[in-house]
Amino acid sequence: MRELYHERQRQDKKQLIKELTELRQRIAELENQKQAGETLRESENQYRNLADNSLVGIYKTGLEGRILYVNRALCRILGYKSPENRLRERKRPY
């Protein structure tokens, strides 16, 4: 009887160790995902800053041809006051 009790305790410890190990792995995965998200946001901000402040006209369209983004340089080149005004027209910039 006593041996059964000790065997049960060993199994419980092994199960607990397994669960703790899995939990640690999941926490590490979540930390990596968080870091990847922060890195992506930083990269997107750098790209946006580069495009917004470029002296070259830049625009982005969707597959259907709708304008999704224009920078100030393109607006200046085409005679628009702001990107917001240009986006309202929703047609190709050329």
C-alpha cells in the first residue's frame, strides 16, 4: 500500500514537471511573439516615416486599383493640397 502511494506521488511529480515545462515553453513562445510584434510595428513606423518624408512621389494601390496611400511629395507633384484630398478621389494618380 505504501509503495502504491509513493508511486502515485512520483507520477504526480512527473506530470507536474511536464506541465511546468510546457508552460515555460508557451511563455517563451508568447514572449517571442510579443517581440516579433514590436519589431514589426517598429519596422512599419520606419517605412511610413521614410515614405511620408521622401522627396519622391510614392503611392500604393489595392488589387482593384483603388489608392490606399499617397505621400506628400506625390501630392505636391500632382498639385493636391494633402494626401487626404488625393485619397478622396480614389483614382490612379497619373
